[in-house]
Amino acid sequence: MFKRIYNKLLNEFGPQGWWPINGKCNKNNFEIPKNRQQEFEIILGTVLTQNTSWKNVEKALQNLRKAGLNSPSKILKMQDKKLSELIRPAGYFNQKAKYLKNISEFIGKNKNLQKLPVKKLRAKLLSIKGIGPETADSIILYAFKKPCFVVDLYTKRIFSRLGICDKKISYHELQNKFHKKIPKQIKIYNEYHALLVELAKKHCTKIPACANCPVTRLCKKSL
């Protein structure tokens, strides 16, 4: 069922090209990020996107780009008040400014994170204040290009409506289902998460718009 849903969504929406770099998606290019700067931009984006839309995140990222804040050391040198103002469009800006500094300090002190196994890398990320499971897994998958499926509220909403899980399922329980049911390939994990977000935006909204939904025949909500 998991692979069937993936195929239907990919056929309907096509490649998504996540994670956006410099405001642009790069469809079918899984070499992204190509350097430390792109890697760090993705990490910043995973923190900024907490509790807000990507449209707001992009405004904040654009402000950071204009200010030349493209490395951990530059983020750490920036005054808290100024950093908060730059990321104001993303909401919770005072809190997120602290989180950006926390992750910047961590990245600055740890130069060989790519070499760590997923389990150890994840544990280190989760020890940072402001980094929860979804943010940690987004960093692992999109920035460090390691197979770790990202679960968000959209994922829970869609799969509970499909009747595959309970709507109160825990993050790790649902993540484990993905890890067991689909191949541990970065490309598939990357696309699947992005495709679920697209489905949630177009059809599986809070009040579902089931007409023309590509998985409506599989969904218990629409029956």
C-alpha cells in the first residue's frame, strides 16, 4: 500500500525537487546540496519552517541571504535582536533566533557529521534545544542525504484518513512503518515526503477536498 500510494502521487504530481535552494526546487537533482553553504541553508530552513508556511520561511531566508548570513560563524556573530528581525517573517522569531544559534554552534563544532551513522547523528541533533524529531529528520534526509523518513502532521492526517494508522499514532511508530514498507533510498524518502505535502495542500486539507484526489479510491474517509 505504501509503495502504491507513492506511485499514484508521483504519477499525479510529478517530481517535487525538495529541498528548495535559493528559492528554487531542483527536480530530479539529488546531488543537492552540493556544498556546505547549500547544506547550511537547508538546515536553517528546517528550523525556520517550524509552525509556519514555506512562503514565510523563504522571506526569512532571503533576508538572511541579503545579510550574508550563510555560515554558522556568521549566524553566531550576529546580534540576537538583529537576527530576530531578519527572520521575523517566519514567526516565533525571538525563539527561532535562539534555535538558529544553537544549531549553528553545533554545526560549527562538529565538522564530520556526514560520517556518523543515522542513529548517532539523530541522537546528537535531538540533544540540541529547538530541534525535535521532524526537524532532526529533515536535516538528516535533506541536508546530510541519509535515509531517514520525515513524518509531519500532513503524513499523520493522510495515513489516518487512508485507514493505515490511528490519528493519534506516535511520530516514531509511523516513521517505522515507512522504514519497513518502502526501500531505504534517499530519492524515495525525499520525494515521498514532498508528495505528501503536495497532497495535503491540494486535497487532504483540514476539510478534505476529495474530488479528483489521486488516492481517493484507497481512502476510507471518502467512502
